[in-house]
Amino acid sequence: MSDDRYLTFALGKGRLAKKTLQLFEQIGITCEEMKDPDTRKLIFVNEELKLRFFLAKGPDVPTYVEYGAADIGVVGKDTILEEGRNIYEVLDLGFGKCRMCICGPESARELLQHHEQIRVATKYPHIAKDYFYNKKHQTVEIIKLNGSIELAPIVGLSEVICDIVETGTTLKENGLTVLEEVCPLSARVVVNQVSMKMDNERITRLISDLKTVIK
């Protein structure tokens, strides 16, 4: 692949992007423009290293990567699982750690054990469906919500919820608890399948550089 091609990165907005850029700085990849809090720019360029960066909403990152608008993306494992895009997941960055869990009042534990037909409220219908149908073989009704998922079992919309748990404080405060763990989550690096072939050397070098600082 020619050396004059830019490698493009899509970073999930917010804490994730901040942490990723700190990590990149440790391997000599900087992008000063991105540090300006007042900038209105959408694309940031490091001319010297032939790199471009842009920020995107988490769920959009795998889409940009699958369609080749970005060669590389950094996004949470929850988003990768939920979006189900054709991309390579190449590296666990080890930060942004949390868990996807099935939570509810203690009284709902029995319903899960006896494979009762229950309602599950979640922002992640694909993850919930995969867990209940393919791993637990339990028939459930999945209700997609966008706001505070913890509210659903409290007001009787669902028996349990499928949601991300970091500390569990919000659950405790609302009389809910973790009943089952679906999977561990953290920030991951994903790569476009064509880019991986065409720009293999640069991308592989970048991944191995990142591995050295993660350890």
C-alpha cells in the first residue's frame, strides 16, 4: 500500500476518546488540534504521521469502520456486540472496564433459574436476545428502552433488566441487584477488514506498539 495514504481513526466520544488519545501519546501518536475544547472541527489531522481522527457516537463507530470510512475504531465491547458489524476486533485496551449483567429485585432470581417467561428491559436488545435465547435457552419478551433502565422493574414494566454495571451503586439505591453476569466489557480496537489486508504493516505495527504500553 502506498505510504501517502492516511490512516483514519473513529473514536467513541467522551471519556473513551480522551483515554485513547492519552494511550496513543505514549506510543508517539499525537493530535494537538483535538485538545482544543472550543474547536468546531470534525476531522483532525496529523500530517507528519499521515493520520486522521474523528469523533463519533459510540454506536456509530463500528458502522464507520465496517464501511471503510474509518480504518480503525476504538469503542466499548458492548457496542461491538450490540451492533454486530463485520469488523475485526484486534485488541482489548483494558480501560473502561465494566460488566453486562442481568439485574432485578432479589425476588426475580427464581424466575431466571426456572426459565420462566419474563420481560427484560434493556438498551441492548441484541445482547439480551443472544444471552437469553442462545446461552440460557429461555424465552423472554425484550423491551427496548433508551433512558434509565433501572426504572423498569420498579414500576412493573419488566421483571429484570439487561444493562451495564460499573459499581452497582445505582442498583443498590433502587433495591436491585446483579442476578447474572452476561459478559465483561472494556474498550476495544476494531479494524476494517479491507484495511487490515491493504495496510497490514502499519496497522500491525500500531497494534504491537499499543500492546507494549498496555502491559
